[in-house]
Amino acid sequence: MKTIAPGRVNLIGDHTDYTGGLVFPMAIDRWTVCEGAITQDAITLTSADQEGTVNVPLGATFDSAMQPSWGRYVSAVASLIKPHHGVAAHLTTTIPVGAGLSSSAALELAIAYALTDSITPTELALLMQQAEQLATGVPTGIMDQLCIATAREGMGTLIDCESLAVTHIPIPTDVEFVVQFIAHRTLEGSEYSDRVRECTEAESVIGPLRHASLNDVAHIGDETVHRRARHVITENQRVLDFTQALASGNYSEAGQLMRESHESLSHDFAVSTQQMDNVVESLCAIPGVYGSRMTGGGFGGCVVTMCAPGTELDGWRVQPVGAARRVD
């Protein structure tokens, strides 16, 4: 038994998914692999990158005190999947942990596909979103799991997080996307939950942000909540404009939208850092770079840069790959 789940990089559309907004990530050529044998009594996992052995009896409820601590993800997945068989397997990954490239979602889906093959990708993504929330206590959105569960080779994944509709958009071969790690981060203990709460406050005034306009934002009196709502509304539009620019080969416009997205995440949503802002500014000054932005939940992690092929940049040149799956 072997399963594989890719990481993902979000090209544009951050902090929009938990309000039913639009996102445009792509699965990338870095993976988590779960390899071992089917068993009948328990889920037993070891990891090449984390200490300890995780043992979860079949039928067990979620254990928030699971040790080693990475076992919380395993326990959460198992409690929601309710599998009829276990596995004895070893985990390996090429996705850096804490880089904002969805290492946790890849882990969840690699384990899930080892435990079941009878759940549709969208249903499985929803379950794994719940698993992420159980394991971390953070009210994360659906982007990571749905991208990884539905990705296609050579395609980006335009996701409507309200309807869960997925549209696969070809990634042009005459541009490159380069991911650069800046600083380790975790959403646990960050201000991510505060941003979710602030968006909820905005919606209590003007209704769902997915259907709101900038004119509606004027009715929000609290300046901080006002700025959070402004980011979400403008970011949803940037996702649509970026998708169209990429498809038409207007890479200068697509790159400018990436820059505007980063500025909005930094100033209106306050999830960037000075270090990340400096890196993005430096990257955008390099000839051949169309645009750059932070990617993922923020507070550290990575930046993603769109550039002409052959542009000299440090980092990983990532390719769009297919969805998580069982490979044998």
C-alpha cells in the first residue's frame, strides 16, 4: 500500500476561503508519502521527519492529547474517516514543515487515502478540513485540502469556496513560479483566528463578504474590521483578474495583481512581516520578475514569484502536479 499527496502553493487569493471566497492555488511537485501494509486492528505510523510512533486503535475518538504531537493529525483523520481497516506504515515528505505549503493537509490526505478509497475528493477534502481544525484548533478554510484532493497535472485550481466548484486552469509553460522559504511559522498561536473573527464581525454588519462590494465596506465603523473586509473583497476580484490575465498571456498584469495582493495582505490584513515585505520588494526589482507575494496563511512561511524562464532566483521552481491518490 502506498499513497501520495502533494503540497500546494497559492498563487493568489489568501484569507478568502473561510468567507466563501475565491482562491487560485496549484498542487506542487513536493509530496508526502505513506507506505506500508493494511492491518486489521490499528493505525500505526512512524515518520522519517518526526520522532515517535503513533498508534490509534480502530474506532477511537479524537485524542487532543495524543503523543507524539503530530499524532493529533492521525487521530483526527481516523476519527472522521471511521475506517474498517488499519495500516502499519512509514511517512516521508519533501514538503518543508511550517513553510505555508500545506504540509499538514498533505499529511491528512496521504493518511486518508491509506484508510479509504470510497469517498469522493470533495467529500474527503471537507472531512480533512475538519481534521485540520480538530488537530490545531484553528478555524482554517477549505483551500488546501480541496486543491490537493482535486488537482490535475499542469493545472492551477480555481476554487469557489462557497459552492466548492473547481475549475482547472492551465499553467502556462512560458512562465515559472519560484517559491522561496522566508521564516518558519505555525498558525497555532498566531493571529489567524483573530482574522477569522474580524471577518465574521464584518459580515455581521454588511452580510457575506463574498457578495459584498467596496461601497458596503463604508458602513463598517471599526477601522480594523473595515480594512479586513476591504482586503477580502478586493482579493476576490484579484483572483478573477489574475486568472484572466494568466490565460491571455498578460503576465505583466498578472504580476502586478500579485504585488497588489501582497500589499493588501500586508497593510489591510496585517498577516505579512517586515522581512517578507522586504523580500517581495527586492524580488520585484529583479529583471524578468513579473510579480511576487507572500503565500499561505502568513506570519512567516514562503513567498511565490512569477518570472520569465531562466530568471536567476534562489528558491524552488515548482511545477503543477496531480491530486493526492493511492498509487498501488
